[in-house]
Amino acid sequence: MKPSHLVHLAISCLLSTASLIKELPSTGQELALLERSTHTSVAVIHQFPHNTWIENLAIRPNGQVLVTTLTSPDLYLIDPFRAGRSVLVHSFSDHLCLLGIAELQPDVFYVITGNYSQRTNANPSGAWDVYSVDMRAPQPKIGLSGHFPDAILLNGMAVLNSRAGFLLIGDAGAGIVYRLNVHTGAIAVVLDDPLMKPPRGGPVGIDGLQIRHSQLYWTNAGQGLLIKTPLYADGRAAGPSTMLMKGLEMDDLALDTTGDAFLAVTYRNEIVKWSSGGDLGGTNTVIRTSQGNLVGPTACKFGRTLRDSQMLYVSTNGGLKAGNGSRTPGGTLSRVDLGYLMNLPRTS
């Protein structure tokens, strides 16, 4: 199968219906999902124009939010305390889309760029790069950090070692994880776990990535899994992976200081909180919005200031689907107050 065809399937299945969940193989270990449910209000900080898919976000040390777009190669900056306005930081004109973003050093971010077209599902081979975005100067500095000639669909990204300049980057189409040295541009495949693969038929595999205490937490959107894998310092697996939850088509995730995971469940228009609790026995709290205005959540991150440390910022796609050219409300950056669900200050 050609990479472009595989990506067509992968992107389409990111927002597939619940039928995919029904096809998950039974292991006798399925979780009882939706054990608890809570409603909360959501503040829409900024809504983008029609047919704009907001893919991911990162929080600056000063609390401002950087967001990436799947429907254009544009990186935007939004001040969540001055709602209603977005500022274009940079347009990566040689590309068509942006995906994952991570902060390696204070106010120095790295972003995934590609030439996937949401409108046509076309995806030329050899189109995936990672760029640095240095926000420390009045004028952001942009630089190419790594090229991935064999990648199919780069998506999630997490910091492995800030001093060494190591990032882990998931390839959702191939079901593998690369390590990138941003200082040299060297790339290497460090994780190739069967649980990271797309299910049979070619849908997307590994999606969101986060690291805490030498454990890589990651989702497999196509298989509906939340997994953690112990890591060596170089990013290789230090032991077998552990399945934490299955049964939901999860996109990206955020971790709090206790190891609980907050998961963007795109097709259900919900955020799900997974709390650790023994062998495949975590508690799941579904966070729904009373207004129904959290449409197509794609990623989430905790605030970094005293004003919003117990608030979760969520990017959405507005309900836009891959290959769909119909007019759809624009994606949003929203804020969910989770203080009542949290006993300790949270960080992403």
C-alpha cells in the first residue's frame, strides 16, 4: 500500500464512529468505562474561521498558548486572559499542515510539519520535518531541526532529555517512535511495539505522547488504547508495555503530577480523566460540557500560571472530518476548570 493511501486511511479513522471500538478484540480485561460522569462549563477563548482544524497546543511559561493547525501550515499565539484574538507566529510556507508541538527548553518549542492535505487526503512521501520555534526573542526564530524521509504520519511528540536535546516523536502511520537529536538532526527508531501499530486495515496507531518519571504514556487512537512503557535514558524500552485502558478512540493527552491522564476523546466530544488504580483497574471520569461546545477535542494541556494551574486548555477541530470539504464551524481553543477534580496543583 502506498504511503499516501495509508495516510488517507489513518487520518480518516482519527474521527471515525464508535463502530471501530466495537471491533476491538476481546481480551477479558476490558475496563468498565464511564464509571463516573461530571458536567462542567467551558470557556471558549478563541474560535477560528470555518473549516479550521486545531490539532495541538503548548503552553508558554507566561501562560500564553501556541496552537498548531492541521488545515494550514500556521502556528498561532493566543493570550487566554485576553480572549478573542489570535496572532500568527509563523507560516511554514513549504508545508501544508502542522501537528505535534513540545517545549524542549524554556520558551523554545519544536513543531511537526508535513504536506498532508485535510481537504484531499493527499500526502506526498518524504514530507515530514521538525522545526524549532524560539519564542525568547521579540521576533521568533525558526530553524529546521530534523527531516524524516521515511515517516508516514508524524503526530505526537514528547521531551525525552532537554539537556541532550532529545525528542520522542510518534509515527501514527507506521506505529513506531523516533528519537530526534535536535542539535545534530540525527534520527533513530527507538520503539517498535506491536501495541503501537494501527489495527488491521491501516488506520492510525500511536497518537499522543507524554513522559513522566521515565515512563512513556501514549495512546493508540486506532486500537482505542492507553499504554505506558518504561524507558531507558536513550528512549529505548526498559521493559514491557502496560495497558492502562482500552475502548475509547483517544487522541492526545495531558498528565498531572500524580500520573493521572486527561484524554481528548474526539468523536465523543469529551475529555476523559483516567486515574491510576491497580492492574488495569483505573477509574475513569467523563468530563462533559453542559453547553455542548467542546466539539472534536484533539489535545489538552494544563495551565502554567497561578491563575490557571487547575484549568485544562483544549484544542478542537470543530467537528471537521478528513476529506470533508463541507462548511464546518472553526476549531477552538477552550478552557475547562477542573479544580474540583484535583487535589494537588497540576502540570502538563
